Amino acid sequence: MDASSSSANVDQGPYPYPSHVNPASFMSVKLSGMRNYHQWKAQMECLLDSHDLLGFVDGTVKEPQEDDTSKGNVADFKAKHREWQRSDLLVRGWIFGSVSEDVMRSIDSYLTAKDIWDFLMIDYGMPVDRLTAYEAIRACKEYIGLTHVTGCRNPFKGIDAHRLLASTIKAECYDFAYDLLKDCYHQLDTVDPVSLWRSVYNLAEKPDAFRSAKRYNCYQRFVYSRVSVENCSLSNTPKNPDIENQEKCRTNLVGWKSYVCRVMERICAKFWEFAVLHVPHIKSIHEEKMKHNKVLTILKFCCEKNGKIRNIRDGFEDALILAVKNDIPEVIEQITRFFPLWIWNRDGRRTLYQLSISNRCEKSYNFLVYEKTYHKDLHHHENHFFEDEDKNLLYVAAKLVPDDKLNKVTGAALQMQRELQWFKEISKIVPPRQMKSRNRENNTPMMVFKKEHRDLRQKGEDWMKQTAGSYIITAALIIIMVFPTIITVPGGNNGETRRAIYKDKMSFMIYCYSVWISFFTSNTSLLLFLSLLTERYADEDFLKRLPKRLIFGLVTLFMSVTTMVIAYSAAFYIMSVFEHEKSTLRQLVPICLMTSLPIASFVTLQLPLLVDLISSTYGRGIFGNQRELRKTT
């Protein structure tokens, strides 16, 4: 019998079984998420329909159920069920082979192909409108009593509630997820381990849901710390858990001091309540703080539940690794709180410490090094941790990161500076002998760093020279414009005394000092920018030396531009106003407005670069214990 006839016999029976088909030759799209779901679905439907297997996922081919007729012939029922199961397993295998590893982790626990198909359609194929979802959940809660009449399961109890929680988190409906968790808190005793780790894994995919991802300025941090939010605890605790301590504090104050303290507290509370309602940006910060608190509450619940059952280790380990890569210290903290030894888990051959360094995740690194017991464990693991290049943290820091990580900092020079900051930081926490260790190619970590960053160093040098060249032209023009004004006296000199006519006027003194400051600061900035053109540009110079020169050059150039404009404005004021016996506000205001225009333009265009340089070179830095920046209460 030939091959074609044998394959045809395999397909015979009540349920098709085309085991000879290779789906990889038909499927060109591998499902990785919502982005390519519809392309993947179209190809998979064509593949299934061409072999009469589409009914296994759309529900038309149902699983055989045991009834009164089948009880009389158990053997036939088992044979029929086995044929259905065999074809269903084939469809499941085709689906498993056409999805990515991340998607595979979320579907490998489902028992039938239809369950997998429905899950993928809900998670990746259905765009979620938040208002519609909210109304649907509210209606389900209101009419949930109907499920008891029809015999359906309550979706807000047990395993179904856990699955619904994971789906709402996947759709970024954090308000719905929190309300579901709060309303059904006492109905979640039946734990679904798969949905628990899926919930945590979904949160680990969304850095923007946490406080650590927000880069607030000083004013925003102040507002964030002052606006009050309602208690997001799931337990029935008072909204103000510190009320007793507050009363104790108040009892220490007697008489009018206690009264003033209470009045000021009420005034501040009313002020922030009014600001939240009527000031848009404060309202936005308040909403973000509410979201951060709710997400953190959901995360704590899932980790605490899993900590009690001690199950699904692999799923939570994947979530922990993903949190390190996505730079979410909140998720790392909660998982390691219940599983402390997981701090030494690995992603392949790399530990969490190496992952945080290789991906330049400073928040994850700060938590692992400065908030955990890294320094105590370092010497305990030293012989194992630094055997070769793959395990030496300095070699990990010496490697150039991908562009998506590198482009978090703008400008090639600042990128080179950030890479040097990482290398210097790692050199502080490793044993001194590791600085001089050599790999298989007989290279030290610094030699590897210079080799990996050769192109970036050249780009940084080109950027520095181009920037300095542009500012040199500006400084030279200011010198040319200011120099003639040094020997020119506005209003002229007195013919008898040979002194300036308006030497006793305040505006004349402003003019003289402004010209003097502008001339010398412009010369200073010119020399600083010229030095950048002739600098040797070693790798280490990008850390402090080169940025410092650029900062001082920009500061002196800003001073020269400002004082030059002030000098010309003062000269115009002298020439136009003192012809009249006294100055008037009508004459002074236009001069001030026109003076501020070029100054404001220069500040608006150049100040962001100056701020980035100063904060990157002289700021608090990106390393250290930053727990205070993650507080949401």
C-alpha cells in the first residue's frame, strides 16, 4: 500500500486525524500577542478548515458525553471518546507549536482546544472598552442570582473569579480588577494557581502601572506626597490606621497649640480636596496615585495567596525574571518577600543581578543590591560567582547594551557617560582582584569595555565637537558685538570734564557692568568650547571631565547672552528716555518686554541640555537605596 492510501486511512473515522500534516510549513506567523493575533487566527482557521478540524475550536464538534444509551455499551463510548480526544490533542499540538513561549505559558493548563481558542480570543482578539466592561461586570453582579436558577457557575467565586481577575489585569482595567478583588475577597478561598501567576505575570509586563516607572519632578513629587487617597486595603481596617498615633501626638500639645494644629490640618485637608476637584494636573496625579495603590494591593494579594499554597514555582519565577527585565522593583519585592531564596534564581546562565546589569535596569539593581543582603551574600558565593567571564559582573557591565536600552538617555556623550557610571558602580561592589582578572581572550574588564564602546565613544566625540563648534560661533558673534560697546559711551562725554554725561545714572552703571560681564564671559565660553575641539577624548573623560567643560561653557555663554541683551537695553533706555526729563512706566515696560524675549528664547532652547548635563554629572545619581521614591502612601 502506498503512502497516499495509508494517510487516507488515518483520516477515516468519525473525527479527522491528519497527523501527517506539518503545520510549521503552513503557519508563517507565530502568535506573540495582540499585535499579530488576527494574522495568526486567519492562518490557523484556514489550516483547521482545510482538514475538517475547525469544529474543535468553534464548538460545533462537541466532546462526547456519557448518557443512558452509552452506559449500555461502555467500550464503544470509550473508543469514540478516545477518537475525539486524539483529534482534539492534535489541534492543541498545532496551536502550541504556533505560539511564542510567553503565550505558551498562559495556555498550557487548558484541557481542550476550544478552551485555548476562547482564551486567546478573549485575551488578544477582543479590544476592551473600559466603560463597556465596567457596565458588563456591574450587570453581572446585579443579576448574578439568575445563575443559580439556570445552573450556571458564579463567575465571581472560586477559580472563575481568579481567571476574571487575570483577564482584567491583562486588559489594564485596574479599577475593575481592584473592585472585583474587594467585592469578592471572601469568595476567593478556592485558589487557581495558574490564574494567580498569570495575574502577577501580567502585572510584570506593565511597568507604567507602578510608581517606580514615573519620573516626577520636584513639584509633582510634592503634590504626590500631599494628596490623600482612600484606603485600598482589602481587610476591614479603619481608613486612617494612624488615628491613635495622631491622637497621642495631639495630646502632647496643650491649649491653643492643640487647637491651631487641628485647624491647620483641616485647612490643608480642605485645600487638597479642592485642588483635586478643580486643578487638572493635581487631579491627574491623584488618579495616578489611586491606580498605583490599587495595583500594589492586587499584587500583594496574589503573592500572598501563592505564598500560602507554595505552588506554580515556574510561573512565578518567570514573572520574577520579567519584572527584573522590565525594571519593576515592586514586583520583585513582593515575590521575594514570600520566596526569599528566589533572589538567586537564574534566567539561563544569568542571575537576577546579571540581568539587571545587562539590561541597565537601575531600579531592579538598586533593590537587589541596596535593599537586599547582597553584600553579605557576595563573599559566600564568591568562588562560584566569579569563575569565568560569564559570571563576573564587571564583564557583564562592560558589554554594550542594545539600542532600545541605550536610547533611554539622549545624546551619544551622555550615553557614554551613563555606560561609564554603570561600570564604575559595579567596580565598587566586586572584590578588587576582579578589576584585574582576565577572560579567555586575555582581556581585562576595562579592555572589554573599551572594545565594546569604541563606536559609541567616537559618536560621543563627534557630538561633543559639533555642539562645541555651534556654540563657538555664538560666542564669537557676541564678542564682535560687545567689543565696540566698550569704547562707546551712550549719551557721549562732557566737553569740559571729558566724563560720561550720564555717569551718575543707575542705567549707565547697569550698562557698564553688563558690557564688562558679557565681554569676559563670552571670551571664557569661547576658550572652553575651543578646548573641547582639541581634547584627547579618552573613555574615562566622558565621566566628568568633558561634561564639566561643556557645562561651564554653557553657563558662561548664557551669562554673556543675558548681559549683552541687558547692556543694549540699558543703552537704548539712556538714549530714548533721558532726553525727556524723567522716565515713565510707558517707556520702561516695552524695553523690559523686548529684553526678556531673546533671554527667554535662549533659555527655552538650551536649558534642557544644561539641566540634563548637570543632573547626570552632579546629580544624586541613579544608584542607591531609592525606596522613598516608590512610596504610594
